[in-house]
Amino acid sequence: MMTQHFQMIIRGGTLVTHAGIAVADIAVADGRIAQIGGLDAAEADTVIDATGLHVLPGVIDSQVHFREPGNEHKEDLETGMAAAALGGVTAVFEMPNTSPATVDEHALTDKVDRATGRAATDFAFFVGASPENTTWLPDLERLPGCCGVKLFMGSSTGSLLVHDDETIRTVLQNGQRRVAVHSEDEERLNERKPARQAGDPASHTAWRDVETALKSTRRLLRIARETARKVHVLHITTAEEMDLLKDYKDIATVEVTPQHLTLESPDCYERLGSYAQMNPPIRDAGHRQALWRALDQGVVDVVGSDHAPHTKDEKAKAYPDSPSGMPGVQTLLPLLLDHMNAGRLSLPRLMDLTSAGAARIYGIAGKGRIAVGYDGDFTLVDLKRQQTITGEWLASKCGWSPFEGQTVTGWPVGTIVRGIVVMRDGALTGERPGRPVRFIDTLNG
Ligand code: DOR
């Protein structure tokens, strides 16, 4: 009998699949999973010994901001995806609030061109909804390399904004894909600006208060119901929104971020000052607990990092001149593994939130599970490894993390994109195989 020869074999790892958690070998051919188990006699160009390690479906971070074009001093597509690969992430969805904003075909195609050849991970880009481009959205969301439409209902970093019911309705009436939404109420944000206390980033939570988020999410869900459009509500921060969202699970999926699950006020503002400032804000322990409860109950569909790098100089400005946002693509998985080891979620649930969730929400083709025929995207993790998050390890141009100095249990030790190793034992291999993620509804163009 001829010996079978593959592109890659991963031997002896403990696979985390929808069938459960069990030791098995995996073979990859032409970038896709070719066989699971029964590979004793087979050979491969690349053989990885994963004994003692867990093999997860490649982690998909469905919310990152990489700043290219326009603000490459904070981050660029190459450094952003390098950080992703070091953190065990195999694919990223990048947000449109760059400069220029990604609001037309030219800007979207430009991002795909810029990423190609420089990307350690696979990628897709959101197109931003604006009052000017609503009628183009059905075509724009189907462009190669586009994951869907992003709608900012409240102002954040950049100028993208659609805040009146009429235009929000028009956005939701144009197109088919799930619309990703930043949900904070613009009118209330404007009214409450006086709540900001100069020099006190903790007052960010008084300005962008619970009602600001709740009012917007209530409006969004009402219009989504009216228009029967699927929505994905990003970075939910309040108990009240979770209570509302549970009644809209037919049309609304829900994201939380690792930072909202990990940090809480007032501690974060006392320790980190404006480095803890983001939109929507980190809130108190009661809200943090409510996010975990919603995660336990299945109301939460996905964890995205909202990686939003700003330089230390920018962050050091006195509040409210300090920009909102913190990096996170590299620490998403280490933090979740640490929460898993602390008993806050199971390994299958972690897998669901970091790979299968994004695949289901956005209709990704061929990713999000370990199964024959799917892309050979894997994240190798050492569940017991204790490691401190350090500045030297971070690849983001911004050069800091709110989690620096924190020791976590559980660490990514390998990142594999369609059968190509892009990170092993904390070092990038230099491979940049990243390609546009494919979506089920546009496989025929
Ligand atoms: O804090 C944030 N920063 N929230 C956002 O919605 C945008 C992000 C950024 O791009 O800086």
C-alpha cells in the first residue's frame, strides 16, 4: 500500500471539536483538513508534535481596528496581523473607521490589496454605513474580502455615524448580511457631554452611561424587527441590554470583549487612568457579572477584542482629550484561557465563542470548526502554561496593553493558517499567507 503524503500532520494533540475533546491526529492537504485520526502510517511535509497540547479551531477575532490607511503610526495591517498571529488568532475582521473611512469599493479593494502579501492571518474588512452610501451597501457587502456592513449609531473614533431612525432604517433595508452595530445613542452622548470631568477618565462611564447604550440598543432592535434584518450588536456592556437582547435572539447576535469581562470600574480607572478608556466604557462589577451571566446563558454569541490601538503619547493626554480604545487582538485568547482555568467557562464554550460563533454570525465559508473539508486553521494551546503578559511580547505598534504584568494560565503556542505555520512557541515564522476570508453567500461571486 502506498504511504499517504500530506501537507501537514499534527500528531498527538487533544482536539477540541463539536464531537468533544479527544486525542487524535489531523492531516491537512491543499490548505484544508483532509483526515482526522488513523494517520499512524502517513507522512507530511510538515509534522507537528502536539503531544500535551490542545488543538482548537483557528481563533477568529471578528472586531479589530488596524488603522491602515491613515494612522499607521498607531498600527498597520502587517503589525496588526502579526500581533494576531502571536496571540493564536488565524483570521481577523477589520473595522472601517480608518482614514479615509472604508465606505466605497475603492477603499475596500485598497485594503485587500494592501493586506495581501503582508498578512500573517486571513482577513476581511467591514464597509462603513454612511448617509451617502446606503443604496450601494447591497453591492459593497458582497465584494471579495468584505465581511459586511458596520453601523456606528453613536460617535466614536473617526467620523462614521448614522444616528437618525430614518437613515438607520434605510441601512437595514439595504442588503442581506448581518449588520454589525456600535450601539450608543448619539443624541444622549451630545446632551451628556458636561458629565465629563476634566482629568478624570472614570467620568467616561457617567458620560456614556447605561441609558446611552440601552436607549440605542432598544431603538436598533425595534428597527431590526420592523425591517426583519439580522444585526450583530458589538461590545455589549450593560445588564439592561443583555436582559433586552435575550428577547431578540432570532434576529440579534451579541458580542462581548475580553476587557469588559476582565476589568471593572472604579479599579481600572484608578490603576490605568485613560488607558482603560474605551467606547462603550468599562463599567462596574455588577455589569461585569451580568456579562458573564449572559455568556453562561448563551445570550452571548462571540468574543471579539475590539483591538483599538492608540499610542502612549495619545493616551497620556488629559481626559477627555485622550482617545478611546485599547489594543487586544494578542491578549484575547490568553485572557479567555485564564478565565477558563479559573472555572468561568468551559473549553467547548471558549471554542464556540472564539471560532464557531463568528462563522455562524457572518456565514463564513469553510472556517470555524475542526472537520474534514474545512480550512486547516488551528490554534495550539498549552492549557497549563503560566505566562506573564509583557511589553516585549506585544507586537502592536502602540506598544502597550492594559494587561501588561498580568500572569495568566493557558497560552497559545502555535498558529496555523490553512496548513501553514505562522507562529510557533511565541515566534512568528515570517510566513504571510493571509487571504480574504470567503463567505457562503458569495461563493459564486
Ligand atoms: O473605544 C473605542 N475605540 N471604541 C470604538 O468604537 C472605536 C475604537 C477606535 O477605533 O479607537
